[in-house]
Amino acid sequence: MPHVPNSRQRIIDHGEVFTPPGLVADMLDLVRGECERIDSRFLEPACGNGNFLAEVLRRKLKTVDKQNARNRQRWERDAILAVSSLYGIDLLPDNIAACRDRLLDVVASAHGEQFEEPLPEPARRTAAFILNLNIVQGDALTYQTAGKRAIVFSEWSPVNGMLVKRRDFQFGQLLEDAHYASSPLFSDYGESVYLPEPIGEYPPCHYLKLADAEASHERP
């Protein structure tokens, strides 16, 4: 028999309690500016079925709407970047599947409301590909996937208009590196900074070709 989210047994076994939508909204209002930035990255280490991530994505897509009301290609590109800025980890496979589907539905619904047409299949495929990498079944405390491999997250950075560059990083290394806690990521004053080393790098490619680029590289 499949597990039912928020069932008593799941609460006992996994401490699974989903945050109510009203409380999610109140908490995200505290960082309203970051939620409205397309490129601001969010990690939910116990993402469940995506209550926080879905609301963040809705807010980001409102920015996409404002900036690209009449330019469908740029709307699509920026929506993909908004999706790529969200990361999640959860122990339970059904939560991961539900979270991925939910975030994809948020993008599809936003596109439908903006342009009164379905999200084009190439964009849907790209968003689904990114979500499969960014929303991971695993344990945020051990930094491992359900298969006992190191959790790896991809950074997706826009380059020259419609191109995106992908770099892969081990989640545990980012958190455990001693310099991470003591050195700033960015500096305007010339002091030394912590720059994490990627474990994989891909050449820039069109945002709709990201899944094709994966096929020619071995992911760690």
C-alpha cells in the first residue's frame, strides 16, 4: 500500500509535517526581495512535496511576467532560469516525484496564463531535466543520495543571451569546506574569497539543449 503524505505513520517514521500555505507565505515575505529575483538560489533540505519551492517559483515567475510580457522566448528562457535556481532534498521518493511534478506544473500554468497556450514541449523537457537534477532523493544530513552516493547539485548560469553554462558541485564539499564558513563568496574590496571547485563542467549551450549536453558527459 503506498504511503499517504502527512499520514500518522509517516509522521512517526520520518517526522513529516508539511508547512501550511499561509505560514509559507508569511515566512517568504521576510525575504520578499530574494523571492522576486529570478537568479536568487534557494535550497530546501527537507522539501517534502514542494510547499516552499512552489511558492518561491510562483513569485519568481511574476518577475518573469513583468520583464517579458511580450517576448515569449525571453519569458521561456527566464522561466527556465527561475526553475534552475531551486534545489530540494527529501528522504521519500514519492515526495520527490510530487515536488518535481508540482514545480513543472507551476511553470506550465504561468505560461498558460501569460500566453494562453500550453508550455512548448522543448521548454517542458528542459525544465523537467533540470528538476530531475535539482530535486534529489537523499539525506541532507549525510550529504548522500538514497543510493549512498554524494549529492551533486548543478549550477546553471546564463551566458550571452540564450546560452546557459552548467557546473556540478558536491553538496557536502560546499558545506564542509573549512573556508566556506569563514570566507565570503564575493568581495568588493580585494580580500581573498572562497571559490568552490566544480567536479564537472559543461560548455555553454542553448537553454533548450541542456539535456542534450548531458548525454555527451558522464555525471559524477
